[in-house]
Amino acid sequence: MGNGNSSDAMEYSHGLNGVDMVLDDRMAFIIGLSTLVIIIIVFWGRLAQRVNNHIRHINNLDTSSRKQSYWSQDQSEWWPWIKKNMLYAPLYKKRHHRELQLSKAVSVGTLPSRFHTFLIAGYYIMNGVGCLMLDFHAESDVRWAALRGRSGYLAVWNFIVLIPFMARNNPLIPFLKISYDTFQLFHRYIGRLIIIESVIHTFAWAVVARRGYGFGGVLEHLGKSPFLTYGTIATTAMVLIGLHSLPSLRHAFWETFLVSHQILAVAVFIGVYQHLKIGTPPAIASFFVGIIVIWVLERSARIFRLMYRNIGWNSWYTKVHVQALPGEDSACRLTFELQRPWRHEAGCHVFIYLPRISLWMSHPFSIAWYDTTSQLYDKEELPSNTAEVELALPTRTSNQISLVVATRSGMTKQLFDKASNAPGSQITLGGFLEGPYGGSMSLKSYGTVLLFAGGVGITHQMTYVRDLLAGWELARVATRKIILVWSIRHTEQLEWVRPWMDEILTMAGRTEVLTISMFVTKPKHRREITSRSERVLMFPGRPNTQQIVTHEIQNRVGAMAVTVCGPGAMADDVREAVRNRMDEGTVDFFEEAFTW
């Protein structure tokens, strides 16, 4: 009867007729409970790691390198296996952060790790099973109505995960010690899931509505019924978000994407809320209001951070000194004069706003240095001894942080052009800083720290090197060996961090603890590749990451941390090198990335 009777079809094309609210609630509860269980498991796992790291840190503050041997080996066989085959493993072979490209101009994004894929697939499967928990013995119209209700209900429910995961002020980031980049990955996949469920919701309604009203009647109802109109607005906005969020379009038109994404998100909120308010029980609409409140509060927290960090008694913005660093690999060095002191950990990043360059855009950059004033340097090469360095040392001040912005396209290109065309290739702008964010990765409990950097990725590693050397001098870290490996295309890129590297080269303990290896992949002249000391080395070509990792693991002191910040191909090489040697001792891998 449900297959051919139009009056029955009309009955099940609107309202809650045919919708199994009890089972909808049950499936949403199961998905929510499963998500909570995963969060709890991750929390206890992270807590166990932090306790172990803290004990190792305290026990090795005053011990010699030899006495850290106990911590150099994992005391279990299963934990290295889990790290190698699940936590650190790419989805397939070694590709993880290296982008998949159809051509040089078209990118389809990166692959999630094996563990992340397991979580994402599990979440999709739970939602898929939830949508298909239908009474297949019922009439066709009843089944379509139940699918309409279930898919719509789960789509709304998934917003409670989607919105916090996109937040820069997500409390789960410090709580679980998981990076913002990882939550952004989940945000993208959950957003796609919501779009799929919303399209299914709309399609299931359209099948029954067409049977009851005919095609012309469906279009007429879409225009006359506010309930359907708002639902159509929400679904259309979601589909547009899905289309313009494709990696190829997102990368090519990043700044346009950011603005349009926010506008479409507001359209989704309005459309979904009105749709729920008109056609569902009040509790569901109230639930969605709570989701909107979370979004508003997070945005408000960002605004508060901006106001607190940038508005002072004498100025409503932060003064930014920009110095263009010309060359084949151009960049800008930015120094922000902060309105009030900041407290942040090594490895933090900030979002910067430069209204005169790009009115609404905010871009993330690692903090390269803090509490120093940069000066120009005319030398071609890094100083090689203390006497030479002391002549170049910048004067120390307070309340400043510095960044390096490599020239790409859009805002970074406009900034470089504006600075390079100014007298002395320097300008001063008014800007805003939001942050600091990140910095949850502590390396103080590791006896050996191996840091890889590619290009501008050196900025992320600089503050770690500085803090570990300062901690070594004060006997506050377990670190006894620091190896910094920096891969650059041309020696001109040394100018990006010269003032701060000069200061590092004068710090106490540098000759005992720190080794710097710089690899120049495209040197212009042979004489550029000159190692001026045994601790500051320079080589032509690309670093052999497997050889470096193997050598340092075999000669490690205590537990070892390997970190990387650089291009996707380099990060994948380091990841593979670490996984190949995971069974030889206590080795933890950390990767810093801004996947956009």
C-alpha cells in the first residue's frame, strides 16, 4: 500500500509520522557514549605518558649521561609495537603529510594516519549502522520516513562534536595533549559526515514527497513551507561548504575560503535552527541552541584574547616591525611589540592579523623567538666563535616575539612586496596577535632530542633548542644531547634566523650539548658549504634521515625524542626512519604541521 497510495505518502512526508524517535535517541546515545569512552581512554593513556615522563624528568635532572641508560629502553614489548604499527604509522606505506596531487596545481589533500583512519572509519560505521537500523518489514513510505528522521537526527547530533573540534580554544587540546591540527582533521571528516547525512535526510523526504505531491508539488512546497525552506537553505549551504572545502579549491583560494566558510556556517546555523524549531520537539531545537552557544562562546574567547593581547592604554593595536629578507627564497621577519608580557611554552604558535595587508584574514605561524630585538646582519655566514658572535648579539629587551613568514601567495606575497619596496626594506604596521596556542609537547624529560626542520620549519624548533639549553645550564632538564638538523635550499635562508641563532651559539652548554647540521640542497657555489666548527656543520644535498636517525638512536643518551617540522615529504621520511628503529629503544616521535 505504501508503494502506490499517494495519501499515505503525504502522511509520511512531513512531521514525525513514521519517525522512530525512541530508536533515534538510542542510536545518538550509543554514538555519544562511544565518543566519550574514546576520549576517556585517550585521556588515561596521555596521563600515564605524562606521569612516566615526569618521573623520568625528575630522576634524571642531576644524573650523568651513563646513568640514564635505564630509560633508554622500553620496559615492555607491546608499547613500541603499538607506536610503530598504529600511533605513528601512516595509512599506507610511508605517505602521510606529503600531499596527494593530481598535478602540480591540483592537490587532493593528505592522508590521515592509521590510528586516525581507524577512529574516523569507526565513527562513520557507527553512523551508517545507526541510519540503517530500520524496520525493513514495514511499508516503503514508513521506511523512508524513518530514514529521514534518523539521518536528520544524527546529523544534528554530530554538530556537538563538529563545533568544539574546530575551536582554537578547544579545552580537549590541553586536556588530551592533542594538537589543534589533529582536531581540524576530525572536524573536516565529521563535517563531511554531516553533509552526507543531511543529503540523505533531504533525499528520503523527497522520495516520499514526490510520491504524494508529484514533482511540481515538491517544488511548490519547498517555496511555501517555512519548515522546508529553512531546511533547504541549511542543506544547500552544507553542500556548498563541502564543495568549496575540497583541498584543490581550498588551497588555491584560501582567503576566499575562510570568509565564505564563515558566512555559509552562519547560514547553516540559521537554517537548521529554524527547521528544528518549526518541525521538531522543543528539546531538539534547544539542544541545537546549545551548540550555537558553544560556537558563539568560542568566537567570543578569540575576541577577548585579541583585545587583551593587543589593546593597551596608549594603543588599540600591536606594533609590528616587518623586515623583508630578499633572495631566491624570500621571506619577512616580523617582530611584535606586545602590549603586555606573555607566558608561553616552547613550540607555541600564534594567529596574526594585518588589516592593512589582508583585512579579515588570520594566519598561523610558529613563534621563532621571544624577548629579543632583532638587528640587521651583513655577514654571509653564521659566526663560528664566541668573540665573533658577541659583536653581533642583539640587545635584549622584553615583551617582544618574532616570527618568520615565508613568501608564498596572497597575504604573504603582499606583505613581502610592501616591505621590500619600502626604504631599507622595513616597514612598521599596526596588527593583532591571537594566542599563544600549542606548546603542549614537552621535551624536557628526554636525554636525547633530535630536531628536524625543513625551510621555515626552523622557527618551530628554535624555541625548543633555546629552552633546552637554558634548562641544561640550570639543571632543570634531563636533556644531555641536542641535535638540530636543518634542510634549506639556499644559504640565503640562514638570514631568516641569524639573529636568534647567533644568540643560541653563545649560550652556556652549547659546545657540550648542541650539534647543528645544515644541509643546503641547491648551493650556488661550492665555497658556500663550509663547516666552521665541529658543532656547526654544513653539507651539500638533502639529509639522509634514516642514516641520521639510526646513528643518533645507536648513540643516544637515555630516552630519545625525534621531532620534525617541515615539508610533507621530509616529515614522512623522518616518520619512516623512526618507525624502522622503534624496536631499539625508547623513542618518541612528534610532528608539527599546519594542514590547511
